[in-house]
Amino acid sequence: MWVGSLELDLLLGDVHSLKEKRSLVRPLVAELRRKFEVSVAEVDHLDLHRRASIGVALVSSDQRHLTEVLDAVERFAAYRPELELLSARRQLRTSED
């Protein structure tokens, strides 16, 4: 069993309130969940209106599949015009770790 996680640190574009932030982050989280069938949540910078940290997790029996999905999630976030991907931190673990 392989477990992978990805933390995306995002800078949001022209956002001036937490309400505007929610209007960008919620659809992103929902689309990642639907499109890639991963677990997703906003995990940090909850009180800052121009920053967001999104956590993504996935379990797979195959490391290659896990890597492909996490790569696709990272690319998807990186190419969103309304935000800037500042960093992406990834962890892969096996049940034998």
C-alpha cells in the first residue's frame, strides 16, 4: 500500500476578503475531489485572505499511479489563472515505512 500527500501553498489573485477567498478555494477543492478522486481540504492560512494551503491525500496499491495523480493535481493547480502556486510539498510512504 502506498500513501501520498501533497501540500499546495497558494497565493490568491485579486482577493480582498475571506468571503472572496472562499469563492475561489471552495470550487478548487470541489473540482480536485471530483476530477482526481482524492481527499482534499484547506489546511493552513485560514485567516489570511490572499493565501491558502490545500492538502491532498491519496492511497494506492501502485507507486506509479500515485505519482501520476499527484503530478496531475499539482499541474492543475499551477495552471489556474486566478492563483499562483508558491510551493508544493510531497510525501510518499509505503505500509513498510
